[in-house]
Amino acid sequence: MKKWLGQTLDERYVIQSLVGAGGMAWVYKATDLRLNRSVAVKIMREDAAQDESIRSRFCAESHAVAMLSHPNIVAVYDVSHSDSLEYIVMELVDGVTLLQYMEKKGQLPWNEALHFSRQIARALSHAHSRGIIHRDIKPHNIMLLRDGTIKVADFGIAALGNELYESNGEAVGSIHYIAPEQARGEYPDPRSDIYSLGVVMFEMFTGRKPYLGSSIQEIAVKHMNADPPSMVGLNPSLPPELERITLKAMCADRSRRYQTADELTEDIDAFLEDRESVSPEEIDVPDPGNDPEVKARVKKRRQFLRQNAGMTGWLFGSFLVLLSALAIGSFLWNFWLKDLFTPAVRVTLPDFVGQDYSTIAADPGYQSTYAFHVIYLVDPEHAPGTILSQSPNPGRSIMITPGGVEVNLSVSIGDTVATVPDVSNMDYRAATAVLRQVGLYIEVINNYSEAIERDRVIRTDPDAGLEVTTGSLIYVYVSCGTAIRSLPVPNLIGLSEEAAISQIEANGFSYGWSQREHSDLMAGTVIGQSVEAFSSAEEHSMIYLTVSDGPEEPS
């Protein structure tokens, strides 16, 4: 990924810095020499470029998406393809992803979430009218500008990175937002994007995803068969009509969903209009009967309503402007302005090297300020618990964030003797955690077994109870039942190390360990994985991670 830094593509685009990574491509900030402007350049990864079908689809869909022109869609300026290089030049968006915004704020106010939803729906409407389906609508692919404008990215391209359609018809990828028909391996249509938008709306309104599970298979089944939890139950302040709109958008039966993004927008607008004013037809006017006086009063009231009905449109328009202003104001205050008016609290990073980690971890002052990430190393020259190194380096002035200042520590486990714990019949994920706690390395080996349940430990080598040197390699024999399955490997690039480990274990694989390298990405971000994403591997296979240690500090 570093080889492109400083290079000029087609004598026009000067690559400056890496700004993002995905399963299919690296995204760089670049300067367009011809137009003298900053752009984003998405360069297809070499391993993805080796798949001819992905290359041809990338090329065809990139040209199609370049024809889109809408204020809520990230613009594509240029497309280039050759035998050695495939890349797209896009609008450089100065903002954050909806995912980052939701992680910061949690549950969004309904008016703010509705403001975002209408913009996404308008973007979908424009793309669908030109025959382009996104196929991977999720908070990760939705950008928020500083003024509250939504920009949807990667129309027709994002799903190529997930490659949802394997030869066996199994669906993988963004499983939390995937439409039921995509989970079944069927081809998506515009209603599939509407379903995914419905899931995003559910998450904005409630602060959580509708379907959770321990595996992608479990979540996929819930998309197809389960009923989501009550949105009003999760957010009592949510107007019930917004729950109805959201659940219609994410109906499992696509024939009962909104058939177009415009239908969804119309229902949102109708809700907002009803929220502001009631039409004359809906006002309860009593039956005048035969009483002349009552008839006269009712006639006068009806005339008044008809005369003022023309004001409804004006009031509704004014309400939309006010609603947008409130939503934008809320967005700016919570994500940017509040920080400007809140004095930044900074801390000078202490020197932890040489200290005992248990003492550091138990210190209340450190607990409230730092978030420690620990790697244990065998080191006969230092006593167990001694901190061997830290990143970032001591003396750095760092702003305190809500989650604490992240500090990576390597801690000695000495060179002592350990007794192999008895982990037989334990779930292999729990067993590997137990073995690591006593300073042992693990290699998982699949074994057929009719007596031991799948995913449970049959035995270890050396056996339980034997004494071994700390840091020794232990072979863990795990039951795979009567047959070994091949499972799709998740894309871990760009995730946090903790999230990547969770994904490895949730998808039926084993986490080995992580090595760290300096990179332009934020410290703690996964930049490499030992088994290629979107390939197939045997269940329980070990996956090792390469994790960013942040930019290399000048000496």
C-alpha cells in the first residue's frame, strides 16, 4: 500500500497520503495537477485485480457510476484501467462516516435521523432511476459533511469488495444490513437498497442494530425469518409512525416493502406534514343536524378552514426548513462545535517501561485516563509483569478522549514453568484464552469426532497437567464433527484489533496473534491478515493480524 505514495498516476494525480482501506482497494488523498484540486483516488488492490470477473465489473460499474450527478452522492470524476492498474478518482469528502457519528452520539434524535434518511433516500432514487443499485448501504458507506449534508459513497462498487455472490450461492459481507434476498444468494434490486436503508434508520432511531447473533449464519436467518424488537420499546420518545415507516422499509417480503425510494420519501414527508398541521378534512367538524344556528356556525368554520387551507403548504415548507436547521444545528454542535467550546484536556504520556503492569492497571488515576492494550512476551531477562515497551512513546502530549488514551504495552511473562491447564471439552475459543493466560502459544488442529461436540477441545499436546516452559507451543485438537467445513474468511482490514479478533472467532476461525508495523493509519487499526479476505479456509484455522502502530515517529 505504501508503494503508491509520492507517485503520479497518468501524469496527473499525485498520491499524497493513505486515507482508508477496504477489502478491494486502497483510498488515497491526491492532487489533480490539471485542475489544481484535492481528490480521492481508489486504487484496486493487487490481489483483487487478479480476479478477472471483479476487474471487469469494477471497470463497467465505475463508468456507470461516473454518470451519476446528485448532491447526496459522492461524485466520480475519472476512471482509469490498464493491465497493471485500476483506479477511480472521486470527490474528496471533508467529513466523517455515519458510523463514526453514531459511535460518538449513540441513539440519534428522531428529527436528525429523519433529516439524514431523506437525503439517503433521494440519493437512492437518483441512482435507481439510472439502473444502478448500491447493494451495500450501511453507515460505513455514508459520509456526513460539516454542514449536515449526506453523501452516499461507492454506488455499484462497494459490494464488489464484499463479493456477496460466491459460486455456492452463500452470502457473506455486511451481514447486519443485508437484505433477506441477498442473504439467500438471490440477485438484488432497488428494494434491496431500501431494506438496507431501513436497517440504518432502525439503528439511528434506537441506537442498536435490529438483528444480533454469534455468527453470520445466525444473523442471516434472523433477517429472513425473525421480527425485529419493538423500536418504541427501545426508544419511548420515537413517534409510532416512524416505527411503521422503518419496519415497512425493512419488511422481509420485498413485495410488501416500499417499491421505490420515492415512496419512502413521500411517507416521510407526509409524516412531517401531519406533525405540523392537520388538514381541514381531518378536523372533527360536528354534524349540524337541523339547527339553523349550529348550521351557520359550522358553515362559517368550514369557510374559514378552506380559506386557510392554502397556508398549509407554506407552513409545511417552513416546518421543513426549520427541521433541517435544527437537525444541522444538532449535528454541528454535537460533533464539532461542542468540542470547540469545551477546553481540550491533554496529558503528557508517562514512561511505563520497567514498571510492574499489575500496579499500573490497578491505579485509579491511570484507569480513568488510559486504555491499555497488552501483548505478553516471553522474556527470561525480566521478571513476569515487567513492562518492556510502550506505544506511543513517553513524553507525548495527547488529548484525553472519552474512551481513554490508547496505549499499547508489551509485558514480560518471564521464562518460568507453566502447568498445562485441562481444557478438554471446552469451547475452543474459551480454551485458547485460558492457555494464553498462562503464557502458552496455541496451534489448533482439526480432528474428526463423533463423541465430542463440534468446536470443543478433544485433547492437548502436551497433555493437561504436564509442566512446560512458558512460551511453549501447545497443540489443541478440536472436534469438527464428522466433516471439516470450509468457511468464508471475513475482511478484517480497517477494523480495530479488538473488533477483528471478535470477527475471527464469530466466523469459526482461531485468532493466532498480532504483529505491529508503522503505517499512516491510526494505531490499533488492522492493516493485514494472514488468510486472504473473501477466500475460503478450513474451520478453526488460525488467522494472524498485522496491526498499525501509527506513523513512525521522527527520531
